[in-house]
Amino acid sequence: MPADPGPVSKSVFATAGPSSNETSTQALVLAGIADEAAHDLSTQIEVLTELGWPAIELRTVDRLAVADLTDDRFAAAATALADAGLRVICLDSRIGNWARPITADFEQDLAELDVLARRARSIGTRYLRIMSYPNDGLSDDDWRTAVVTRIRALARRAEAAGVTLLHENCSGWAGTGAARMLELLDEVASPALKLLFDTGNGVAHGYDGFDLLGDIAHLVEHVHVKDADAHGFTIPGEGTARVADCVKLLRANGYRGAWSLEPHLALRPHEPGELAADAVTSFLTAGRAMAELLR
């Protein structure tokens, strides 16, 4: 792998040491999409280690999507994570996301799934995050038909490969409505398709996330934690996404999966721009707030 851009300032970590509150969260499965703290993997590892968390949700390394890493670079990343005691809880794909509308070449999604499924098996991970394709000029009926057809094919392929697709409430046909999520699950009818709920996406996309969760909480397999208000993304618990209420509702419905931080404070993956200068600090602050909220 290429050389890291430089060490993280030790003063950042020295002033942000683990607290007693964080120690009490060790029974929880806490994870983070740490490319929002740093592009290089060594700093991503440092940040999660500083938080005392056992897992990472892997999206990019050195600005490259996981599926675009060479086999050697992925193997080196896997070794570094294992040496640090971090397990990979999920691999985030670009399948069906904001950059791949329903009219995009489906072969690229099939190819990405094949690469990620192989890599997931090699590191003992079974979850791959997907979305359900933004529209691109199709009628609603044609959009729905095309989405179901594609995700049915993806799920069949995932099932054969021994991995599970997690559909996120974000971009795409089934991204913002519980009825469509339930319809997608029914139409695809595969054990290789489950739901991922992001606590803050409702505010960002203009719907009530907590209300949506009421219809799908019993089916949620994985959770992203973020918060937001009318002005943008916030520290978890400081926005209007009702994160604490979402946590209570999920637990009341038997959720025992991981809680994965995706704060969007220093980076929004679908928008241009660099990481903010305080990316590490803001990720640590958001992580500590999430851990406290989950207590």
C-alpha cells in the first residue's frame, strides 16, 4: 500500500483519551465508517482504536473504493486491520447508489458484487451495503420493475456467494418509504437481502426517519448512526433525527446488531471536496456521543 500522508497529531489523541463511559460500551458492537476521519487506513485504525471499538465498516482506503483496490492492496489492508484487532463488519459497495442510476450499466454492479463477495469471504464478513438505484427518466412503473429485476439478480448471486446485501434507506426506488422497502423484500424473496437503517438519512432526504422505522424495525439487520437538522449534519443526539428514540425502538424490536457511525461531519461521500481539517477530532467527538447515547 502507498505511504500514509503523515501521522496524526498525537495531541489530538492525547486530549481525547478513552473515558469510563466508553469502557462501559464494550459489550456493544460499535463500528465506524472511518474514511470520514481519514483517507489512509493507518489513521482510520488509530481513530477506532482510540475509541476502543472492535469493528470497522470499510468503504474506501486512500480514496479508492474497496472493490477498486488491487488484490495485494486489499490483502495488506486486511492484514493491517487484523493486526490491530479490528474486524470488518460490512463492506460498502456503490451498487445502486447516487452515482449509478437505474439506466447505468448493470454489468458494473455484477462485477463489483463478485469482487466484494470474494473479499468478504476472505475476511469473514457477510454484509455488503447497497442502495436501490435513483431514477433517470423512467416512469414509476418501469423504474420499479427495473429495480426489482436488478436486485433480484444481485440477491440470487449474493446468496450463491454466501453474502448478504443490506439495502440502505438512501438513494433509490426503495430508499425513502417503508412500503417500498417491504415490497422490495417481498418481490425479491431472498435470505440474501436485508435492510440497513440509517438514523439520519430521513432528515437529509426530507422524510420522517423515525416514522419509517416504525414499519421496518423488526426487519433491520444493520444500523448507521448519524444525526442532522435543518442546517446540516450534527453530532449524534444534537439534531432532529430522534436518534435516541430510534435506538429505543430498534432495541424494543429485538435489534442486536452493530451500530456503525457515519457522521457526515467532515465528509459527504457524494459531494465534492476534501476532508475537513478537524476530521479526526469531529469523528472522535461524534463517536463518543454515539457511545454515550447507546448507553
